[in-house]
Amino acid sequence: MKILVYGINYSPELTGIGKYTGEMVEWMARQGHEVRVITAPPYYPQWQVGENYSAWRYRKEQGAATVWRCPLYVPKQPSTLKRLIHLGSFAVSSFFPLLAQRNWKPDRIIGVVPTLFCTPGMRLLAKLSGAKTLLHIQDYEVDAMLGLGMAGKGKTGKIARLATRFERSGLHNVDNVSTISRSMMNKAREKGVPQERVIFFPNWSEVSRFRDVTQEEAATLRQQLGLPADKKIILYSGNIGEKQGLETAIEAAERLKDKPWEFVIVGQGGGKARLEKMAAERGLSNVRFFPLQPYDALPALLKMADCHLVIQKRGAADAVLPSKLTNILAVGGNAVITAENETELGQLCLNYPGIAVCVEPESTPALAQGIEACLELPKFNTVAREYAERTLEKENVLSQFIADIRG
């Protein structure tokens, strides 16, 4: 098939949506599909355009796929208004490169959300070229915005109503909608998408990469990072933004500062400076910050941890399914997840007892108790590993997705 992938995040971004979109494109190309990508220069999670890229110029790349990089505005400190300008700037700059694909006549157009601002252009190209459209929901932008109180008066305000109508228009006017969890599929149906048009397309893990990592590799990385060998490692790795609510991790570290435990926060994002200041003001010697590590080091990094933190604010746990969890499960790690019982993450913990410790979001006492419970578990989590091997293996997930969009 001729497949056009359209989204703001792409390789060489190391975390989140860009990582998964890049791996999907490379896999499709290896399977013999002709793939083109319209995207932006890499900027996430640092919120800074990568070295050797420009935020203001177009760029064409040749590799496994033909990639067009389109200009966009990247704020140094994202706010609600700045995020909207950021997303809108990409939708505008990518519009003409998108329509230029009309003569290529793609068979399928896969739009990756965020950003919903791109759906009108995607639908127009489909009408001009005869392509089928699929909107892949990695993140319910509107629900996350409302859940985090970023739309002023909440769900009843003018901005919220306008955003909800725009979202429904995008969802209802594509051929298929795919998303990464069962609860997010239910949410698509609640928003009026017919069941027969909804596809389950979960984020995956390269299980073999994480299955084969050794304790020796983890010990070597621990030494390279200068972490003490005689302390338990409580790890958060990934984006440090508004959705995570990592302030509770700093507060938990303060509560547990007399324990022989080290809180290790690895990653980048708009909230990192605030967390560093918070830890410094409290004089916490048991909290260490590191930049995002190379992808090749990720298996050893995850193997090194005695307890993983999968933290989100209340209201975000069903709008966003954290991608970091797939690899934590694959490595057989023990995790503390902050989620309400009725959410996807909460249901995962209820349906697979022992897969993780689930605690109330935005509660420092609950998080501290969860960490203590997690560190009492056996070092290797067989429930997590078995779940990953059964449901998250990359080859199986992507093969099923191709079968679904063919049909």
C-alpha cells in the first residue's frame, strides 16, 4: 500500500508519540509498503528544536520513508495559549506539503493525534486523492485539556464547547478511528464514532530487547550515572510536563528522606526546572535529575530500577495512556501507578493482580505508601513480563494493525 503518515511528532524523538510513529513507519517500509511522512522537526520532550534542525525552514529527508519536515512555533515554556499556537502553526505550515501528495494518490492517510488541527487538511486530501483516512488517537487533546483545567470555565465554557464540537467533527468525518486502549476506544464510541469504525492499536514494546537485558548491564549504567550501589532506585523516566503531576514525587521523597532510597528523575520537559527548584529548596539529597538517556541505554535504565513511577494527575489517566508503561512491563519491573479504579490503568491493575501497585492520584501519602509496598515485592515481576509478551509484542501489534486498515 501507499501510506501517508501525518503528525507533529516523529523520529528521532526518543519518547512518546514520535518514537512510536517512527518505529511504525520503519516497520511498514520493511514490509514493502511505500511510506511518506509529513511531520515537524524533532522538539519533544525538551520543547527545543533538535540540533541540525530548524523551526523555520522546510526540509526533505530520504530514508526508509520520504519525510517532509514543516516549520512550527515551539514555545520554551508551554501554556494553554502557546500550545494552541504551537499546534496551529504546524497545521498551517504542513497544509501545502500535504496537498502536494494528491498526485501520489496514497491508499491510506494515517493522521496521528495530536494535533486535531490537522484533520481538515487530511480530509481534503482524501477527497482529492480517493484515499481512506484513519485518525490514530494517541492523546485525547480536548479531554486532557478539560481534565487539567486548561480551558477556563471547564466543560461548560465557550472554549470547551468549541473544542468539543471541533473534536467531534474530526472523529466523525474520517473512515476509521484507532486508539491505544480499551477505555479510549469506549471514549471514541461515546463521542459518536460507530463501533465498526473503531480499531484497537495499542502502543507496543520490543519485548526481546527488554527481556534479554542483564543485571550486569544495569549495574554498569548505575555506575556511569554515579548512583550508589547500596540504595534502592525509585525511577521516573520520560516527559516532565503538566500531565504528570510530578510534584507529588518530590513531596514523597521528602517524606521518605530517611530511607536508603534514591529518587532518580530522568527526562526533559517544561516542568523540569520547577521540580529541580522544588527539590533544591527542600534540601533533598535523595533526589537526582538526569537528562533523557540514549535509546540504546533504555533497557539497562529500566532494569536498574527497584520501583518505577507512572504518575499522572487526576483527570488525565484515561485521556492519555503513558507509553513508558509498555517497556516497564516488558522488563519485568515493579511500578506504582497513580490512577482511579475506573480508568484504563486502574482496570489494568484490578484485572491483572500483581502487575503494578495502583494508588490515588495527586496524593503524597498514597504515593509514599505505594512506593513502600512496591519495594517489598520480588525484584522481578512475572505478571508484568507475561502480560507484555502476550499483548504488547511489536510484530504482533503492527501486523494486526495492517490487517485492520486493509479491511
